[in-house]
Amino acid sequence: MSLLPPIRVRIRLFAMQREAAGSRELRVELPLGATVEDAWTAAVGAVPALAPGRPALRFAVNGVYADPATPLAHDDEVAVIPPVSGGEGEADVADKRIRVLAIHGERFAAALAGDLAAQIATVEDGAVVTFAGQTRVTPGTPAPGQEAEAARHASRRVEGLEYEAFEPMALAVMAQIADEIETRFGVRRLAIVHRTGGVPPGETSVLVVAAAPHRDAAFDAARYAIDEVKARAPIWKAERFDDGHVWMGHPARTSAAPPDDPAAT
């Protein structure tokens, strides 16, 4: 038996894992040298209902995506990232780089898209491309493990979406995506704003605005931004029905799309 004291780790749970556990976090003791996978095993030991979700999960340690074999230290935070949906504004105007990256818990104002365009576009920009994602009433693709519940609601009208986010990490991923857009497309003026909470049909849940001197770059930047946010940002959505809900999405991608991926071109 080891005489070394155990390490204590906080495990954060979101979306369907939070619901399965009936709690937003677990605290576990692990032996020195334990890994992320060991933390997950301890979580399942405490809450066996978590186990079926493992194939579709990703993990983050202290707000950064991490491999299950990553070793842990005392007081680390392990975030369990279930399939993702597909703050405050931050602006840096140095050298004409302007970014607005935000998570909002309230309904978007009708003028928000225009306000963002006015905030990021300069007189050197000949193109401003805006993408608005809004709630539709037709169901989407359920997350792994949610197929049976989705079948129960098949052909029913979606009453609204409910979004949940791991906000510090979501904003950090948005910043990484903005860096990639600057590198790949030369676009230095970008806004990404995402909702949390309930979003009724017809209302906007995410806005992307890209400004550039030429339209091709602005279109490419906007498309890449929304595709990567949906694939990588720890933001979850559930479709609400009159008698239940279904979590949506796919296992999170933990790195950028390769340059030859259609989403990156």
C-alpha cells in the first residue's frame, strides 16, 4: 500500500452527464500518478449511470482539451465533455485586429448583428459577412445515447432549444478559432457570440460576423468560425418538447480541422 497521500480532483459534469449524475460536479480522491481515465473510472464508480456515455466523451483538464492518459495533479479540474452542439466582449484593435468573443445568457437584441458589424468593420473592409443560427421547429440529430428519447419525440414540433456552456473553456476555444482564421484566411476582424439558456423557435442562438477587404476571405472566415465552434466549443444544446427533451450533437473534436478538410477551405 502506498504511503503517499492521495490527490483530490474535481470532476465537472455538463448536459446529459450532469442529468445522469443529478449533480454538476463530483470530488474524488485518486492515487498519485492517476490519469484523466482514472478520474473517469472513479466517477463511474460513484455514479454508475455515467458509464454508457464513455465512447462519445472528451475531457479537459483545467480548461484545456486533454488525452485520457494525461496525468493529474492535486486540485486539478477535469471537465467531462459530452457531445457538443453544433462573458463579456473582448476587443483588441492593435494593428487593426478586432475581435468580439462572447457568451450571452439573454435574448439577442434585434440590432445585435448590425452593432457587431459596425464594431468590427473598418473603412478598409469591402465585405462584411454575417451568419445567424436560429432555432427551427424540426428535430435535429440526437447525441449518442439519446436515440431512444429522440425516437419518442419523432415527428413532433420542437418547442425550443436549451443551451449550456462551459464558459471559460468555450471562450478560449473561440479565441483559438479566431487565431486559426487569421492564419488561414488573413481575416483579423471577427465576432462570435453564442447564447445560453432557452431559445424559442425563430430566435437567434449564435451570431458570427467576419469583416475583410475581399468577400472570399470573409465568407471563408464566417463558415470556418461556425463549423469549428459547433465541432469544438464545449456548448451543448437540448431540443425541448412539451413532455421532455433530447440532447443533440456529436463527440467534440479536440483540434482544428486540417487545411484540406472542406470545413477549412
